[in-house]
Amino acid sequence: MKILVAVKRVIDYNAKVRVKSDQTDVDLANIKMAINPFCEIAVEEAVRLKEAGIATEIIAVSVGPKACQEQIRSALALGADKGIQIETDHISDSLNIAKLLAKVVKSENIDLVIMGKQAIDSDNNQTGQMLAALLNCGQGTFASKLEIKDQKVLVTREIDGGLQTLSLNLPAVITTDLRLNEPRYAALPNIMKAKRKPLEVKTPQDLGVELKQHTKLLKVAEPSKRQGGTMLNSVDELIEKLKSEIQGI
């Protein structure tokens, strides 16, 4: 079984996000970047399937400028076997990413795609669903448990009413939830080995995909600051304050 894992380069979740002064985008200057946390969970799940003898090869794919090779190397250090960078400076939306990944899935004869349910920057939660539609295959979103039995993928997902288990034929697309696993840390020897693992660089033109702008970013602004609370000395004082605020509305 060949597994494709999509990894995205995002601002490290511990870093403080800054907005550019002209509000055109987020300021990425001198800020730490990392693998999207949900993508990291996807890598861990693929590595566990390989350790269990189910998967034979894991391919980590990222779309973006040359800098995203850093995140591919991180995935290789965690246990992926091969990396593919689709190089573009174009600000790609979910549909463009899905089209590029679909081409890689077909060219590499991928059996299973595991990817994060969303990225912590754009927060769209769209790419996995779009990819499954383009491939015309089954999808299991928000996976909290994953099993491979009799050439089928059993995906347990959390829904409002409890847990739902889907049985999917291969090939399939799985998107990961936080509770699927806890990613491991890359050991130093594996980080060194990752530098020697193969990493191919392709372009959208190589894959026969024309990137189109389907969405437009109008403005980026910081959330409004919360007002400080008021300390009250008694319940009676609270009641009087609530009455006065209600009358003022």
C-alpha cells in the first residue's frame, strides 16, 4: 500500500501572528514556520501503518515555494520515504491544491491519502473533500480512529450523536482529527537520514494543472480587543448593574 500525506507550511502555533500595516495579509517576516499540526497527525498515522506492515511507502507532498522543503524534510525525518514539492509562488486556494494532489495521486498510484482536516492559517477544511470528489473515491473526514481490514479502511469519526464508523474501499481520502494520535518527535539520527532521502521538485505545468484564482483576499485585520471586566462587591450590586445596562439598551 502506498500512502500520500499532504503537509502544509504554516506559522508555528506557538508564534504570535502579526498583521501587515496595510492589512493585505499576515506578516511572515522573521517568524517561525512549521508543519500544520493536523498534517503532522496525518504523517504519524501513515508511519504507524508502515510500522504495522500495512503500508510499503509513504510520500510526503507539499505545495508552495522552495521554503516548504523544510516541512517535507521534517515529514521525512518522522518516517516518510520520499518527498515531492510542487513549486509555486501562486497563492493557491483549496481547489488548486486539490487538483495538484489529484495529479500526484494518479501518477504515483496512491492507495490511500491521509491529510489534515484543515490548516491553522486559512482554516478552510475543504481540500480533502475536494480531492475525494476529483478522484471519485470514498472519503472519511475528521477521523479519530483508523483501521485497515480486508482491503477496506474503517474510519471512526466523531459526530453530534456519538461515533460513526465508515467502511471505505481503496483508494480513499482520510482527513485527520486531533484525537487520532499524538505525533512523535523526530530523533536526531532520523533528521540526518532525512537529508539523504529523495525529494522531487515539480511544477503545476509538469502536472498539467493551470492555477486559477477562485477566491480573493480582501482584508486581514486583528480581532477587536476585549474590554476589561468590572469587579463587583456583592450580588445586589451585580443585579443593579444588570438592570441599568438593560435599561440602557
